[in-house]
Amino acid sequence: MGPARQALRAATQESHDRLDKAAVLQPLVRPDITQPQYAHALAVLYGFHAPVERALGEGQGAARLALLRGDLRVLGTDPDGLPEMTGLPSLDSAPARLAARYVLDGSAHGGRAMLPGITRALGYDARRGARFLASDGLDMAGAWKALMLRLEEELADPAALATACATAAGLFAVLERWTAEQRG
């Protein structure tokens, strides 16, 4: 693990640990998850992912967001009617955009780890209802490797790395706030 990735990981570790325990997301890793809990967790994740992906305006992220929208529809939820998080940190610099991509693409790895449990508990899989968690049809492993190279190359400058770390920590902080607000 290169120094940029280590710094980003350190900058977000405490928030990441707290998010793993967030009440609205916790059912995603429980064997007794219910369909309403799953639908609510995906709706909350949509409320985070949608504004960040729009701010980034990138291809693979938009494709993953489309998978999430499709899963919500399968679950009977209209994504256009869902609330979205506000108060994003600025994503107007290259280091900030890299940090946002790190946060979003990193979550894709977590989603794939949750997929077997969702399939066992609810029957949703990479073909129906859990395409977002599976990143169905997307080369997330290749994208992650490419992102790791970009992080090390483009965040070699201490100022760029500091911006990226502050942005990643800021994104995790607003996600923590968002999940706490969406407990219902």
C-alpha cells in the first residue's frame, strides 16, 4: 500500500469504523436482514452516492449509480423521490475528485462483500435487486487498481495529498451525519 493510500485510509479510518456500526447500514451485514431494511439502506446509500456522482460527472460511477437506481425500483422505491444528502465538501480540484472516487469505489468493495449475505437472506443477487452491491457488469477491480496508481502519482505533492485527505474525511463525515439523520 502506497503512501497516498495509507494517508487516505488513516484520514478516514475512525469515520469508517463508526459507519460500520451505523444503525441504518448495520442490517446489510446481518443474516436476518429484512426486505424493508435492505430497501431503506439502499435508499440512504442512494442519497449519498447520487449527489457525489453528479458532482464528479464520471462514466463508471454513473453506471454504478444506474445499478443502484434499478435495484431501488426492483424493491418498489422510486429513486427520483428520495431525499439526498447536502453539504458535500468541495470537489472542484483534481485531488478532491480523486478522494471522492476513492471513497465511492472503496464502498464498492464493501458491497461485494455484503452480496452473499443479501442473496442468502433475501434472494437478491447480481442479476436482480443487488446489482449495485455486485457492481454488475463493471470492472471494479481494474478500476480500483487504476485508481491506486493515480493516487500515488497525482497525490505525491504534500498539498495535493492534504486536500485529498481532507476531502475524503469530509465525505465520510457528511455520510456519518446523513446516516444518523436517516435512521427512520
